[in-house]
Amino acid sequence: MTLCSRASAFDRIPASADLRGYPRAAQGQPRKAVFCCHVSVAEKHRVYPTRAKQRLVAVDIAFGPLVINGEASGCDLRPSDPLIGQAQPACGSSCGTP
């Protein structure tokens, strides 16, 4: 699979989630990576699948190189299920600054 086709598949995730009625949220944007502890990634989709009206575990799909930084840490909040509306810390209760 080429980088181009992987990017296209990643870009189709929101439409695929919408088609199935799964709530979703996106993180990351140009020049602002998503940070968690000592790693970052360019972009991420978080999808909240359901089955028989029961919410399953959220699924994170990341795109871009995983960057490991031993010098600094960061902690972006995990986007919450849009039906609940409360973000959750990605790195536990204490978060550093990227």
C-alpha cells in the first residue's frame, strides 16, 4: 500500500463513521501534532462504535510518523464521545507541557 492510498483511507474514516452512525472526533492539524506523554503523531481520528444501541470501546486511528521525544512530554485531552461531551486526559491525571 502506498503512502497516497493510506492517506486516502485515513481521510475516508469520518465519512465511514458517519455512514454507520458512529460518533467521531478528530485531533491534530497542520503544524499542531497530537501529543501523549513522550510521543506525538500528526493526526488522529477517534471513533465511538455502537452495536445494538450499546457503546463499544472508542477506537483511535492515527496517521503520520510516531515521534518519540525523550526531552519533553505533552498531554492532549482525548476527545470525548460527542454524545457525552467531556474530554478525558490521555496521560492519566497529571499532564506536562509539550
